Amino acid sequence: MTDRPDNRFVDDAPFDPQASIQQLERADLDAPNWLLVWRKFRTHKLGLISGVFLFLCYVMLPFAGFIAPYGPNDRNGEHLYAPPQSVNWFYEGKFVGPHVYPIVAEADLETFQWKFVPDTDDPRPIRFFCEGSEYRLAGLVKVDTHLFCAPDGATLFLWGSDRLGRDIFSRILYGAQLSLTVGLIGISVSFFLGILFGSVAGYFGGRIDWTINRVIEILRSLPELPLWLALSAAVPSNWSPVAVFFIISIILGILDWPGLARSVRAKFLSLREEEYVRAAEMMGASSGRVIRKHLLPNFMSHLIASATLSIPAMILGETALSFLGLGLRAPAVSWGVMLNDAQNLASIEIYPWTAIPMLPIIVIVLAFNFLGDGLRDSLDPYQQ
């Protein structure tokens, strides 16, 4: 240390990078666990982007009716299999705002099909915050205001229409409400059963462990798809779409829990011999309290990552059942129900936009997988 004329002291000691690293490590040890997880998760760019995207998708679900220009079952008999319409902003070199051109159906005498030709001489401005078909906002309040609507005397099929003249874009938004929710309900059922049976088997062991393991092995030995089909076919056809939706969600959850139960059991077998577990038992803590307060928190990171990786399987399961006609049925709208209408390969070849509902399925499944990878890397305490 040297004494300067202004009586201030200056540290002349050389910079020690090792000491700085040790200070940072001590600061990390003092930081809360959630902050360390967040710091690591931010470095996983693909997982972070996927998480934001999925958050926006789920926030949008209660407002799907507000965003969709049409109702899920609104039909336009004069525009069957209408192609996607583009939104234009300029007309004859001038900016006139968002508008579309009316499409006129003309008969093609060579292919004996209808062709839709846009009338480029008649731009129609898109209406915003307009009245349209009635829907329930967040499933509660009946309203008829939409973010945007078709121009007067024209149509607005952003992604085309199907064989009944229904807007595919609007139906995809409404279908997201069921297709994305079925994963949350199914994973809730799966996690409840998997954690319950897995923790009981791993903590108590003995005959209880043996019995639960045999049940798990029997369920895992059954072929999954035929079992889905058998259980779904047992659902009465006269049930309402809401009842079918919930029973399909429960079926998917019941068939998914054995894998999670095995993971929980294996983790509990290793944790139940730890000193803090023995100490809690010697202090008189009940088995339920030991499982809830001491064992499950040490396994929570794996459960969170498993949830994000299991939800896509639930979504694909509902899509497969609805595609085969054994899941949700019309008038319910889901992505699987929409793909059921696109089973005819000849129709897809002629009208390729009818296969657009598979795109959100692919994007959502990939987003959940990327998010799960990011969470798994961030929550793994053994990874540097």
C-alpha cells in the first residue's frame, strides 16, 4: 500500500486471477438455486426460445376465438377447398393498408374442378375489431368481437378452406385449445400415478415393491397403439365432445405412468439410505412427510424435465386417436380431427393446404423437446 498526497491508499498488490475465480465460485454457492438454474438455462438459446414460444401459445388459448376471423364450424358453401389468400399492403404502387382480393369460382372444364381466381381490380380492406360469430372468451363470457374479419362481400381464408368451406386458420386456433390442453391433463394424471406408485415402491420395498413392479412390467409389455385403440373404442359414441376429451386425456395419462414410476422408484432406492432421511425417520417423521419433504424435492428437477418431454407424447397420442376416428369427434375441433378430414391422399395432392394442421403439431412437439433438453441440462446437478 502507498500513501498518496490526498491521504488515500492504493493497493499495489498484483491482480490474482485465481482469487477472483474463487470469489465468483463463493458467490455462486451463496446464490439461490433457481438463480443458478436460470443462468444456465439462458445459455441454452434453443430451449429459451422454445420456452417463450410455448408460453405465448398457452397464453393465446383463451383468446383463440378473438384472434380467429371465423367460428370453428362456420361454413361457406360457395368456397369449398378455396386456396389460401394473401394479404396485400400496396395497390398500384400505393400503400393502402392490409387488404385482400375477392376470389371468384370458375369451372375448369378440363379437370372438372372449381378454380378460384382473385379479382385484382377490386381490393377489399380487412376490418379490425369487428363483429362476427359468437364465442366464449376464456370459456366464460359470450362475445362476438374479433381482432380482424373478412372484408364486406369477400372472404378471408389465410390458410385456405376445407371440404366444407370452413376456414383452416380459424379451426387450427380453436383446435389448439384441445390439442394443447390434452397434454397438460394427461401429464397431470400420469405424474400423480407415477409419483404415487414409484415413491411407495422405492421407499417401502419388499412385497409392495415386487407387486408394483409386476404391474408396471405387465403394462409396459402390452402393445401401446392397440391398447389405445381398444380403450378409445370402449368410449360410448353418444358421449358429449367434452366428456370424450376428458376420458381420452385420462386414458393417455393412465398408459404413460409406468415409465415415470420406474424412474421415481430407482431414485428413491438410492436416496432412502441417505443420512438426512435416516435422521428425519429417527426424529419421528412419518413416511409421508419423509417422501414429501425430503425425497421428492431432491428429485424435482428430473420430474420437471420429464414433464416437458412427456407432453409431446400426449399430444401425438390424441392426434393419432383422432386421426383414426377413435378420439375426439366432430363437432369438437382438434388438430387430430382436422387431419382426419385429410386422410385422402388424392385430396391432399390436389388441395395441399388441407394438410396444414400437421405443421403446428410438428412445431409444438419440437418446441417441447427443445425446452425439455434445456431444462434437463440446467437442472442436472452433476453436469458442469
